[in-house]
Amino acid sequence: MSSWLNWVGGKRENKSTAKDAIIGLREQLHLLTKKEEHLLSKIDEEQRKAKANVTTNKRAALRQKKMYETELDRLAGNRMTLETQVNTIENANMNLETMRAMQRGSAALQAIHKNMDIDKVDNTMDSIREQMTLSNEISEAISNPVGMGTELDELQELEQAELNERLVGADAVPAHTTQDEDEELRALQAELAMAPEASASGKPVLVFDSCDTTPVNSSKDIADKERVYKAVAPDVDGQLLDGRDGNGSENVDEEKGDNKDGPIIVKWDDIDDKERPLKWSLAVRLYLTILGGLITLASTFASSAPSFVIPGIMNEFEMKNAEVAKASVFLFVGGYCTAPLIWGPLSEYVGRRWTFVASFVGFTCFNVGCMLAPNIASLIVFRIFAGAFASCPLSNVIGMIAELYSFRYLTIGAVMFCIAPMAGPCLGPIVGGYIMQSGASWRWVFRALACASFVLLLLLIFTMPETLGARCLQKKAKRIRKETGDDRYKAPVELVEGESKLTIVKRILAKPFILFFQEPMLIATTIYMSFVYGTLYLLFDAYPIVFGELHDLKPGSVGLAFLGYFVGCCAAGAYCVFVDNRMYLKALDANNGMPPPPEIRLRAAAVGAPLLVISLFWFAWTSFPSVSFWSPLVAGGVFGAAMYLIFLGLMVYITEVYIFSASSAVAANTVVRSAFGVGFPMFGEQMYHNLNPRWASTVLGFIALAMLPIPFVLMKYGPSIRKLSKFAQAAPGKNN
């Protein structure tokens, strides 16, 4: 696998640090010194020969001496170059350490003045004056003898008045706000050509950065490798966001002893910190990608697997209304319509691992409930809740992928993941069709789902680590506190966890809605993907009509027809890896090693959009019984390729544009397209029977034709729209 990634992304090279470079240069200088000493001895030797052979061989000895002197001059030039290089590297190292010291100082000032401003100082001074006045009154009342008038001590009164004036006039705290001090600090950093890494609000912030996993030597590759956002990322209500790596800035200068009682913010040691998910071993990241694909496959497989056993459900429960029986199947997707609004933001707060575990506990339990359902009402209820718990991977796995892979390899990770949600809906009818054809009970579908979800739950519990950067930093902070016994070490996310549970719940529920209704890019991509997703679920009604009724194929064979769709998905995945990803890498190099604008990810969707229109018209007008069933089957394969390209391009685009709120953006997208997935099958059978397969698919083709410009419009106007967005956080590039 590593050789395959090397072939796609380029040959891996050994990493060279500044220290290694300096050592290597000094070794070369040592070799040059020895070579110069050797040449000097040779020059002296030739000079002696010239003197000894004044009459016989003087000219040859002098020529040999001249050659050695020329070689000595060349070595002197080499020495000068190497010494200059050593000095340059040492100066660069000094500049880096100076910058880091300035950053720590900036963070220390913020922590000191986090909860301090002039209003709080005035309130404190007022409280001191009130307490002093009360204390004086009590002292005077106690000191006066009973039955005697008040005796005034003029000297004591004068001393007390002087003391009051000193206290009131005290100026122990800077009489300016945190914002003023931050502006002064930013001005100082600007003079030193440094970018500020602190929020204007004075709150601790996360500085997000992402690094490639490939060791590099060239300056261009180093720029791509470090690919540091260095952008402060407050979310919609100013709280900390859990971004790709959740990096934090340190707020204390321990060498100077500043802020000894304040928190010490834990951050990554360096860009190659092995505790960062982005720097885990390739084997671990590939395993997590496969595991994420499997749990997504199980979720989407469950959405369509029972579609071919509806007759068995109707027979056992003695039903005559087929629409109610279909509701027991497709209302599973109805669970996708609400739960992602919770799963997405929740995973950005508590972490990915426990969100996946909790969702699969519920998914497994409700699959068991479906397996044992005594009537149609309980089956429908169990299916809705099973869908709600199964929706978690759809909105969160892509966020996990973004945390595990750099931009250079993000496409490959996304391709591996996207096979799962595309394959699940087409593999379900194959299994369901053969269960129906064999005469086995429809409950076997849910038995298989319950067993598969339980096995995946065990894998999640025992093999999956946390990948959310902010929670990984929290784990690191706990380890440091345990090792040092110092409770001041805090992860950035721990500094904002004092808010009320109600506030947290409100933010979790509101975030996807805020993103969706305020972001035109998210609205456009979501509507397009929702139409394509709904069309896929219409095929579960269209295939039995076209291949079953018109071509007289058995249920198992009708299910196998979905393999054409699956093959199309696999072909599109190969295109993305070997063609689209290579074009992206070229754009990466052309952009001086920095990530290009995210609109370049839309090229896959731009290829898929015309294929979608072609596939629908093709399927429509080759669905006659007189035409071989291979033609609509191949059209289904083209539809699968088109859907894969559209989903992959738009999903990666959403992830990069809303990099700091990827799970919430994907959650909003999942909710809307799931509503289409529920609604379309409710009228699919009537549509294909009343309009016939030709005109029903033609209507879908014209709708796809109307939506075809969406990826092209975003490619052209996306950068301008992103400039107006307060949520879009694109990676730095030429056109950003």
C-alpha cells in the first residue's frame, strides 16, 4: 500500500532537520580543510622540486604547482559557500526561536488579562471603599464608651483620610482593556513581520494547522508539508472550534516565571508530534479509514436491504396496503433527517470515538427490535430509531478522514470512504432479493444487520482511538498533569468547558441550521446532492419494474442488476485516484506547495454532472422490453459513476470550505438529502407505472439538466462567494 501511495503522491525522501543540515555542512568543511592542507603540502613539494631542478625540469614542476594553487582557490570558494550556508541556517533557527518566544509572550498577556478590564477594577475599588467605610463605622461605634458622647481624635481622622486617599488613588492594574493591549501587541508583531495568533476577544484560541506526512527536503515541499493555516477559528458564537488538529498556543513563559498561577496551555510539540492524528502511522490511518467505511456501509446497507422483502412483511402481518409496508423500509432514511443535527456538532464537542460507539449501541439494539417486531407499528418505530442512530457515520466519518489525511492525500482517503455510502444501497437489494427468492423469512435481513452492527460495535470500542484534535490535546494535557503533578497544564478546550449544559445544547442544535441557512454554497451543493440521492432511491422502485416486470427477471437477478451501479462507482473511484488526484497534485505544486483554492475539488463534480443527465435519458429510452436489459443496466452503471463523482467532489469541497465546522456542515447536508431519500420512494412506484419508465426517467433527466450548471457556477464564482462568508475557512492559495 505504501508503494502505491508513493506512486501517486511521489517518492518518499528522508527528512532533513536544521540540526542535521548544520552537522552535514560542518563535516564537509572539515573535509575541505583536510583537502586544503593536502594541496598546500603538494604545492610546497612541487616548489622544492622546481628549485632542485632549476636546469632540467623546472617548468614542469611550476606548472604542477600552478594547478594545485588553482584547485586551492576553488576549495576556498567552496568553503566560503558552506560557511555562509551554516550561518544562514543558524540565523533562521534563531529567528524561529524568537518568533516562538514572542508567541508565548502574546499568549501570556492574553491569559493575564482574560478576565480583567477597567470595569472590573472600578467595581473592586468601589467594593473596597464601601467595606472600609463600614469598618470605620463599626470601629467608632465599638470604641465609644457607653453613655458618653463621641470623642473625636483629629489626628486619627486625618491619618484615616490620608490612607483612604492612597487606596482610592491606587493604580496597581493597567487602566485599559484587553483589546487595547492586543492591538499594541499586534502592532509590535507587525513590525517584526509576524502574524498574530491570538483572538481579539482575549479568549484562548486554537491555531489550526495541518501537515503532510511525507518527509521532504526541498523548500517547496516543506511549504506544502507545513501548510499551516495559522488562522484563528472562532465558531458561530465565539467558542473554541475543534479543527483539523486542534493546535493551541502556549500562554506562559516558564523561563521568566510569568503567570505562575495561571494555566499552561498544552500544544503540540512540533509539526511532527506523533500524538497528532495527522502524524499517526499510515497503517493506523488506513485501518481507521476502512473501519469508517465499514460502519458507513452497514448504515447505508440497512437503508435498502429490506426493500425486496416487503411482500414477506405484508404476508406475515396480513397487510393489504403496500405503502404502509414500504414506510417500514424507507422511514429508516427518515431517521437520517433529524439525528445528524445532533451527531455532527456533538462529535465536534465530545469527540468522534464515543459518538460512534453511542450510535452503534442504539443501531444494534433497534436492529434486534426490528428482528423481533410483533407487528407493523413496532417495526416502523424500530426502523425510524435505527435510522437515527445509523446516521452518525454519514455526517462524521468524512470529518474523521479530514483529521487523518493532509490535503495531498485527502482525495485518496475520501475515495476509500465514499465507496461505502455508494455501495451500501446497491448491495442491500442483492441480499434482500435472494432472501426473498429463497423463501426465507424477512426477519433474516434484520438478523444479519444485528450481527454485523454488533461486530462493528466491538471494533469501535476496542480498536478505535479518538481522532478529534482538541480531545487528543486534552488527553495529552491529562498525561502531562499526571507525570508532573502540576494541575496548571490545560488543553485549550478545557478552558471553555465551564459553560452551562443548556448553552452547549443550544449551540449543538443551532449550528447546522445557522450554517445551512446563511451559506449559499452549502445550500446549492446540498440541493443538488439531495436530488441525486433521491433519484437513487427511486431506482429501488424503477428496477423491479424495468427488469422484473418488463424483462421478466427473478427477484435475485433484479437485485444483481444493481451491480452495474456498483461497478460504475468503482470506475469513478479509480478516475478520482489516477486522474483527478494527479491534477490536484499538479495544482498543489503550481501553487508553490500551498493548497490551491477548494474550487479545484469541483472538477470531479463537473465531470459527473453531464454523465448524470446522459445516464437518466439513456435509462429512460432503452427501458423498452424489446431492448436488451444490458442497455439499461449499463445506463445504471453510468448513473453510479456520475453519482460518485458528484458526491465525492461536492463532499470534499464542503469539507475544505467549512474545514473548522465540517461535521456540522455535512450534518445539514445529510438531513436535507435524507428527506429527499424518504420522499422520493413514496411516489416512485406510482410515477413509474402512471408515466411509464420512459417518461418518468425523462422527467428526472430534465431536472438533472437544469441543475447541471451548479458545479460550474461554484468553480467560477466560489472564491468571490467565500470572501463574503463568515464561516468559510479556505486553505491559503493563490486565488484566496
